[in-house]
Amino acid sequence: MNQATVLILSDDPDVAQAVVGRWQAERSVPGFVLLSSQLWTPDRAAVDLAVVGAVDAAQRDAALAGFDALQTPVIYVAADRSEMQACRSSRALTVAARDGWVESVVILGAEVLKR
């Protein structure tokens, strides 16, 4: 069985550190690719799941459109309600960046990868 690959796209290193650290407590741990929004291009999107958070609006919109075109599942970590509204046109699952967001991302991500 091939190991799943999760791309974490964020300009805040704490996002990647939190998600990877929490996911390592799970029984099944995917491989991770960590990129800032300035290094991401659509050709780097050949992954099983993307977690996007803490990127500027232009990069967010480009990334979500790119993942939508490739039909890559996305979990978007929204800092506030306006970011949640901005993501409504994409297929991304949106998680509010509040207490427990990391747990939500890992649980959702594990389910996405199972399917």
C-alpha cells in the first residue's frame, strides 16, 4: 500500500508544525510536503490532500482554484469569518482557526485519506 502524501501550504511555520506534530500521534501517518505560498505552483499539487492556512488572499485563491482543477481534496484553515466566506466557492473543507483546529484538521484529513 502506498503512503498518502499531504501538502501543507502555509506562510506560518507554526501551522505546519502543529499539524505534523499532532498527526504523528495517529496510527497511520502520511508523508508530508511543506511549502510556503511563494514556492507553491500547480505542478506541485500531485498530493492526496492539501492543508492550506495562513496565506494571503491572492495566494489562497490561486491555490484553491488549482486544487479544485486537479480535484485534490483541501482543508482550509480560516483565520476569521471573512476567510470562511471567501472559500465558499471552492470545494475546500473549511476549519476555523480556533481552539481545537489542529484536532479537527487531523480528524478530517484522516477521513479524507481513507476514502
